[in-house]
Amino acid sequence: MGISGKTFPENSRASQLCHCGFFVTVNILIGILGNEPQSLTNVTLHCQDPRGVNITLLEWSIPEIKSDGYVFFYRIRHSYESYQHERFKGRVELSDPSMKNGDVSVILKNVNVNDTGTYECRIITSNLSSGQRVQTGQNVTLPCRAPNNNKTITMVEWSRPDLGSEYVLFYRNKQFAPDNQHPSFKNRVDLQDRQMKDGDVSLILKNVTINDTGTYECRVVQRTNRRKRANLKTSPIRVINLHKEVEVGEDATLDCQGPHEGNILRVAWTKSDLKADDYVCFFREDRLYKTYQHESFKGRVELEDPNMKSGKMSIILHNVTVNDTGTYECHISYETDHSQRSEMKQETKLKVTPAGELKPRVCPL
């Protein structure tokens, strides 16, 4: 039996906008040569996250059958056979269960000609501490990482949607551009590593105040760009909603903005303290899957815009309790007009306080 395996480089077809140390897409092609195999063989499908951070979600899939299940699904230290396509159950395992050095390769057992196809590996990682709190006056680091593909970073933009055309920080051609920077951030922001080693474009925000609460977006360009305006017309690769604070019994809106254009394939809202197979809410192909929803959220969560117009994926959490306090993440998988698949992740930290005790003294991150 002849088997050929080919691993495409991470930057060959992967979206350059879905990476921030949190998403990686690798395409795997297995070719089965000749006629029906005389004996069954195992094949390793290679995929690795070079950054070595905490892997919270791993998906191996085949685009043609993804709507019916995954090749392999892993979330928060557990694999879930219930999410697998029937033909792969009992046949796929991690090459290294510890995923040392970001190795998320899988072994496909008992390969046959029906396994021929394109395999996709998607990774979501996190290096944030869910319990981190920043007092006013302290410094905070907002993490963001560009694809580590040996390409020179020519532009970095940190922005906040509520600031309009003004930036938090803008870097181009090895220097900062202060002309269009919002006045409140002048002399208070810097890159964590000005050399941007391994794609690190994390932002240091100094001497934080309650006015720094908001949604921060990170964008990068890794190629020559001769735009006349200092503006990047791309989806953010990392979005951080610093703070949301409400009182018991109120409704909380958790913001999430997807791409304005493109086909949204999946939206998953998670909470850091839930089990790996429980969601705040889960949508796939415009359908809500209540079976994946944690009991505590059933009947209490709805989309702010049921039509998801312009990519708006914000949810309303009704009648909040102190138990709703925590870190919420919105994961969006979408397809661009060029049939290129990308991922986005947005994060909000929610604090619920007893009625009458809401005091804006601390900025939780």
C-alpha cells in the first residue's frame, strides 16, 4: 500500500488575520495511491502551534463533512468523541497527549481510501489569567501576537471602536505615528517588545484609569502596504473587552462583533469556569444548539440582534446573579468571499455586584 502525506506550511493557506497567538489553521492532504490497500496503516497528520501557550481548543476537520462532525475535537484538556464524525470514532488520537511544545498532531488509524482529502487543524490558545485585576494607576499588558511566519511586520494598529478614527497606538515602518493618536493615550502606551520578536505586538497601557474601560482591537500587516492613509481595512485578530459591571437582577449585554462581510459558520460563547462541553450558547449555520448549553443559561440568553446583521454576535444575559461573574469568550468561525476560513476571538470580563453596591473603583481585565 502506498501512502503519501503532505503538510502545508502554516502561512500557505491560513488566514493572516486570524492569528494572535490564539488561532492557527493548517491544511493537511493525504493521498492514497494505488488500489484498495492490502493492509491497514496508521498516518500522522502534523500540526504545531509554535508559540507554546495554553491550548484551550483543538479541532481537526474535513471541510466537506464538518457540518456532520469533526475528525477530532479537544477542549480544555479533554477530547470529545460525541462531536466526532461517525467514521472517525475510535480511530483518532493525539500523537502527544501532553501536546508538548504545541504539538497537536493526530494519528489516524486504519487508513483507507475513503480517508483521502484535505484535513484542517484549528487551534485556540490563551495566555491570559482569568483572575487578573488591575487597580487604577497600574500598568496592564494587552496580549496580541501576529503569525510567526518570518515576514516583516510593517504595520501595527491598536484601536478602540468608540474613539472613531483616532488610534490607541499606530506603528509603521519601524516607528510610531503619533499624529492621529487619541490624546488620552499619548505617552501612556508602548509595544511590549519593539523588536516584535516571534510576532509579539502586545500593548502596554500605563497608569490605567476607569476611562480606559472599553474594547481594544489589534491589527497587523506583514507585507509592503502603500496605502496613503494610516488605516487597516481588515478584521481585528484580537479583541479585548476590558470591563463589564452590572448589578444583580439586571440584564448584561456581552459585546461581540464579527466580520462585516463573509459567511459566519459558527459562533460559540463560552465561560472560563464551565466544563469543556458546556457553552453559554452555541450557534452553527444560523441555528441555536440548546443541547450544548449549560443549564444555568437556558432561557436566559438571546442574541441582541437575532438577524446577526453586519456580523453582530452580542448576546443579552437576562436576570444576572453573582454566579454569572467571570470571563466570557466569543469564538467566531467564518468564511471570506474568497472561500478562505478565518477565526476571531473576543473576550469580556463580567462582574455582577449586589444591588446598590456598584462602585467603579477597579478595572478588571
